[in-house]
Amino acid sequence: MNAKNTKNLKKLELLAPAGSKEALVAAIKAGADSVYVGVDKYNARLNADRLNLYDLEVLSNYAHSQNKKIYFALNTLIKHEEIYAAAKTLERINTFKPDALILQDLGLARIIREEFPGLQLHASTQLSVHNSAGVEVLERLGFKRVILARELSSGELKQIASKSKIELEIFCHGALCFSVSGMCLFSSFIGSRSGNRGWCTQPCRRIWKMDRPLAGNGKSGYLFSPKDLELAGEIKLLRKTGIDSLKIEGRMRSSEYVYNVVSAYRMLLDSSEAELEKNIEEAKKMLAADWARSKTMLFFSGADSSLFNPGSAQCLGLNIGSVAKSDGASVTVQADCVLKEGDRIRIADPSTDRTVNIKLPHMHELSKESAFRFSCTDIFKAGSPVFKAGDADWDEKVLTKEVDTIYKSYNGKLRGDTKYKPLVYPNLIARQWNDKDAEVEERAPYSSKRVAWGTPMEEALWVKIDNPDWLEILPLNSKSNMIVLSLNRENMHAFRALADTLECHAADFSCELTPYISQKDFPAYEQAINALAGAGAKYWVLNNISHFSYFADDIPKVAGHYLYTENAFAARVYKDLGVKYFTASWEDDFLNIQRLAQAGLRSRLVVYLFGHPALSRSRMLSADYLAEGRITNRSNENFELKYESGSGVIIPETPVMNFTVRRKLVGLGIMNFGIDLNFVKPDKKKWKELYAAFLDLKNLEDTVKFNFKRGLE
């Protein structure tokens, strides 16, 4: 390499996934600068090959012996009852000296800062940081690196990097989440398995049916399954954005995938400017054989109109041909490449979402013919696509032998390096809100007497609206109600114009910010924020870590649904940023809410008992691709696709309703409840029906309880 040609180029870290021991060794052999591994129970890929604590100990020692960094992912939300076990896990992994921890839960991050200050904090992409404001807030909270949202363009990345005082990391290759990371409850709603807690069942990768035709694509297919990300051709520009680290997604992928992808990006990052163009072509050839989906740059260089291909089967490998004949005993494949014994192929039936994996047997004629026949009891239609999903030349047994050698040679030094120190923080943080209201709450039993809004002895109802027409229907003069104006790009100017009306009615009102406000959109929101603040907004409901930078610490705030408060330690972080009330997550269950109440949040917890929660918020969708309307999965569950603030939002057609448990929650000391009318057409009769059911503690027909009773995994 010509040093003269590279001396002014920014050195980028190449960060590789390691979902297994073999993948970690493969990544290091291929030239990764660092690897990231999941910590059992606390990482966002719990379906990957699990590495236990002893594995992390041995592999950390190995990585450091190779002068490579290793990052531990604990990037899930932690329930309150789990926080102590998580802290005990931290005691152990602290002795392994990882180079950083990747975190989503801010409560856990606070504990690490206080109890394990030697551990460096990296903010997970699950925190949905998409502007410089979010980076600034996380820097204040002690993070040394932020992993930015995938939806950003090169211009946005450059703008964020120009203002950042800490390191920035982006994904450069691998699978894309359909939803903005950290803003998806889709898997949780369908089966209580939360993507925020590492159990995503990927409903977006399934077949869906639309109630109206797509633009030239029929009415059903893989409507929400995007291509995989690939930024290999943009290395030159990436060096100029100011980003510090390029991350490859893939802890669910094979060691073969990891080795090939890391090798391709290593070659590019080591290229001089003179070599780069030639090497990009070579790298793309290598990446074309990664046995994954076709590729996109998402928004890096502008919107990709071909991001989705509803008629194409999913992450199946390299398309090499199709089924010529299938009779239940054997299948004949017409292939356009040479196959050999040991190659792995995958046959798919897009109409049923069914696949079969086959390792090719010994057939001497494989290299001579393009039509291959082998045993298969599954029947496929002629024309069903066939994919190559693995190469016989890749022998993972070689890596397994090397892993065995690494384990046998490990002398266990790390285990004796540091004694566990007892944790000094309290298990619960009750009484940290020991203000006058909280003292009254502790002394007095529940009373329905109506006094000033927000005193803990009365129940208060928060009514959230995104349509200004609701203001003609709702009782604005009731001091027991808090009207929450849910601001978005489409309605903020209308609400701003009506601010004086609310002031005249002496209505208590608050304003909520949509969770994704891009760098370029904020000036418009700022005008609305200033106007509504001047009209007397009582609280500001925030839904992204970046929102804290828009308000002084002494401005009263509420942590909204997307500022997840799954444990009281996260609440402590938000409290220090000026938060007065905490919204229980839509996906939370009764048991965790009970524990939050017992931990001291009872008078400060807002529990919404009705609504159509946003299950997925995607920046990838557009009305040109999919119009608003009903979508249905293979289980005949119906959802609605809406558009709001430049995002496609999927909501359940059947609303969530938990009015029957209100008395039980009051028994815990919880006095703040919510009715969310977002995505509900203003209707006086509908409001009367809902409010009567709320007062009578009854659930209406055709409603669901979400995870409230069944529990959250």
C-alpha cells in the first residue's frame, strides 16, 4: 500500500459479529479490528448460538491476545426484577476487561457508570439515535460511542459527525430492520416475544396480504422485508463522513458468512485511493456470494425505489436456478452454475413461505450437467426458486478444532484477577421522589375527592389526540383530565393555531413529540414547540433521547412510550433530566408495572388503558409503494398501515383495552391512566362509549389486552 496515498484518510474500525465461537475466530482471521458478542439473556439476538460467561472469558482473552477489541452486547430492556441479576452478571464480566459494553437500557448504563466505571459505554442502535441532539444527550450520560440509526443519509451522517465529541458507529453491511430499531412492538404484540428484549420473531419477513393492489406487484407477498444493506461501494465517502467504526450485522449468520464479508471490507479499508475502484469490484464479487439477500444502500445515497421485492423469497442465498420437476420422491433442479458434493442448497415455495435445505450427496456428474436429481420427499411446483446457501469448500470443522485448542490452552488467569466487590447501590429506589405529593400519598388512603390536577389522591385521565377535531368533542374544562396533543409533521401547525383556544378553556394540556424528528425537520417543530410552550403547555411528553436537548432540565417532562421505563433505575436517569411522570410501555405486563409501583413510581406512573399502539414505525415505506389500508398475515390477523411524519406506521385493527384492571392498579397506588385516541377518527358517540367503559371498569368487545395479562418475554 502506498502510505502517501492513505495518510490523510480517516482510519475506520472494522467491527464484526460473533454469534458463535467459530464466527469469532473467523472474524479475527479475516482481519476484523474488533468483534461484538452477545451476553446471555441480555442481548438483542437471543436466538444466536449462545455464549455463556465462561465462553466470554476465554474468547475475550483470545481476542486481546490477537490485539483485537471485544465488545459485549447487553442491548435489551431489563425488567425491574431482572436488574439485580444483570448487575451480578456485570460483576463477572467486569473481570474479563471487555473494551466496551453495548447498551439500550439507560438504567443499566447508570449502574455501570456508578459501580463499574472502568467499563466503557456504547449506545446501541436500539436507542434510535438519528440526529446530533441524541448524541449530545448520550455524551452527557457518559457514553463514549453511539451506534446511529440505519436510516441516515451520508449528508446526515456527516452533519452529525461534525458536531459529535464522541465516537460514532454505523452499520455497513447485513440485514436491515424494517422498523426503526427500538421502535418495534410487532413481534411482542403478535406473540409476546419482544424485539426489545432479544426475542424478535421477524413478522416483517413473513407473507402479508394488502386489501388493495400494490403498485404493479399484486396484493400479497413479502411486503415488509427489505433487502440487505451493503455500503462496500461507498468506502471513499465513508472515510470523509467523520464516522469512526463500520459495523457488520450478522450474529445469526454462519462463520462462513462472517469470514467472507469481513475479508471483503478488510480489503477495501486497506486499499489506497489508487487501488480502491478496482478492489470495490472484487469486493462486490466476494459479497455477492454471502448467501444472503440482494443488496441496497438504503438512504445512504438517496431513497432506493427497489428496496422491497414482495414477490421474492427471503434470505435464502444466491439464486442459482429453479425446480424442473418434483414428485415427492425426488426433485430435479435446473441450475445455472456448477455444483459439487457438500454444497448446500435451499428450495423455496414463495406461495407458502416453505423452504427445504439440502446438502448435496456425492454425484460424479454434478460438474458435467446443469440438471441435478436427488432425493426429496417435499413436493415443489415447477419453477420454484433454488438457492445456493453454502459452499462445500468451507469446512467449519477446521475452525472448531482451532476453538478447541484455544479453550485447552486457556489458563484461567482472568478468573483470579479481580475479586467481586459487593454492589453498593440499593435494590429499590423508593422515596427518591420524596416530595410533598409523595408524602401525602404515603400517609393517606385513596380518595376520589376532586382537587387540583395531578395530586396523588385523585385519579387523573390523560387523553392523547392527534386530530385537532377531537377538541370539539372532549370535555376541555374538566380538571381531572389532561389533554395530550400528539404533535407530528401533519398536525403541529393546526395545534399551534389552536393553542389560544385551549388557554381560553383553562384546559390542562401537554404536548407529545413524535419519536423520529430528523435533523432537517427540527426547525419546523421548534416553532410549534415555542408557540405551545407560550400557550401554557403543562408537560412535554418525550419519545426519544434526543428530545431532552430541546428543553432545559427544569422544564417539566414526561417519559413517553418510547422512552422505555422497564425498571426504576431508568426512571432515575430520566428524573435527573427533568421527567416528572413515566409512561408504562404498551408491551409491559402487570407484574412489572406492579414492581415499578412498589419501587417508588406509583404516583408518577402513567398507564394507558386504551389505544391502537404503533407496533412498527418504518422510514422505509412510502405511499408510492404501499397505500394506507388493511394488511393481513397468514393467521388472518388484521392490522392497519398509516403514514405519519414521514414514517409508515403499523397499528392493530383491534384496539388494546385494559379498563377492567383499573381498580387493581389503583390498589397499587397508580392514579394516572390514559386513553390514546391517536389513529381514531373523532366521533362523539365513540368518546361517550369509551369514557363510560372507563368509568364502569368494563372492556368492550373486539379488544385485546396485549401483554398485560399474558406476560412479556
